[in-house]
Amino acid sequence: MIIEVENVSFRYAHSPEPSLRGISMAVRKGEFVGIVGPSGSGKSTFCLTLNGIIPHSIKGEFRGNVYVDGLNTREHSVATLSTRVGLVLQNPDAQLFNMTVEDEVAFALENLGIEREEMERRIRWTLKLVGLWAKRHEFPPNLSGGEKQRLAIASVLVMKPKVLVLDEPTAQLDPLGRKEVLSLIALLNREEKITVILVEHNTEYLLEYADRIIVFDNGRILMEGKPEEVFENVEVLENIGVRIPARIKISYELKRMGLTDKIIFDRERIVEVLRWAYQRRKS
């Protein structure tokens, strides 16, 4: 396992209630894990435990252990863990502060003392991979929302982490920017074999690409499993505020109306059932 989380609980300083309550889970190397849950369910706090920001930088009551690529996050610095886990937040402006795209990607490498030739090779590879090589001399604030988020991803990707953790990276993007970023994440997982942990409200995307879905609620893991297993629980997910993929909602209604005996995940099959129901109604 590339990540192992053992009975992790965390309460922020001065907070009366814990944000995480006995979380245990594991992630296989190369796996794509989607995380969903209502606001305040502990998703973002959980992400911060995976690269050591909790407990090293954000103080509070931390219990349990998190192992990343064999390293216990309690025993290693955020800087050391950043070469294993790259963390991307929902607001790219919070992570970008250099004068050019190229400088932004170079920043972490300079702090690690990477040799110039290796640095240039990594920068070129990373910016080409995220589609920003042609804009390497641009001032980051001049980029579009989608380009800024791709640059934020590039700035951690250049460290060659084995795990990429993204906390709602498309929350502030328009549909085009959202598509750009989500397509890049799928590419990194599929082609570069990077392990992905993605907190995302776009459940249609998770249904399509995630190997596994983990549902958070009130600081705990409510359920987990393959996308088709998790999204079958339509009523439970809707009750806690998780968005249901459109095709699942349609299929759920078809099942509720007695037009099918189970929830259908295949789009073409759903269309067939709808067409059959329409023809039956006409006749």
C-alpha cells in the first residue's frame, strides 16, 4: 500500500469537536480514489494529514498514524513528505506567488538544491505534460482559472510525487477550466501511474474514472467501495448532501417506477429503457 491510515482522529486547537473520528483506510499504488461528503465532514482535514501539514504545521489533538510510502508522517517533515505527496488546494491563487510560470515550477526544486540541468529537464517535462510549456514566460495572474490550477498541479508534480492529493481543485472553475483540470488528473493517473486522491463534487467524473469512492460524514467514513456500489445508495447519499450522478438519478427513478429491477449504470441501457417506456406509454 502506498498510503495507510490507522485510526486517525484530529481536533483543531480551540475546537470543541473533532474533525476526524477514527479514520482507517489504505490506498494501493496507482489507485484513483474519489472522496465525497457534505461540507464540514472532514474531507479537507483528512487531505492535510496525508502530507504532514497536520500535525506539523496545524496544531491540535492528533491521534493515530499515517504512513505514506512507508514513512510515518509524525516522524518526517512536510518538506520530506512533499517528495512523496503533492497537495493541490481548491484556490490556485493561494499557491502561486512567482513572477513567471517557469519560476513557479522551479521554486520547489531550487529549495531542494536540484542541479540546474536536472531542474531544466524536469521543468520542461512538467510544463509540457500540463500543457503550459508555451506559456512558461507568462505572469501567473494573467492565466485563466483552468491554467492557474494546472500550474498549481505542475508546481507539485515537478517534485515527482508518487501520490497527488487534490482538494476540490475545480470548485472555482468554469466548465472549460473544470474539463481541463479533470482531464489532466485522469491523464496523470492513467499514463503516469500517479496515485490520485481527489475530493470532488463532480460525481459524474468520479463515476467515470475513480477506482473507489470513500464517503465522509461527520468526520467518519460512512461507506466506501467501487463507484457503482457506493452510488447505488441514492437515498443515503442524498440525505447527507452528496450530489448523485445524473444517470444514476434517472436509473433510480426508473427502478422506483418499476421499469427496471435494479439501478443501471450503462448510458445506452438507460436510453433503451427510456425509449421502451415511452413507446409503451404511447401505445
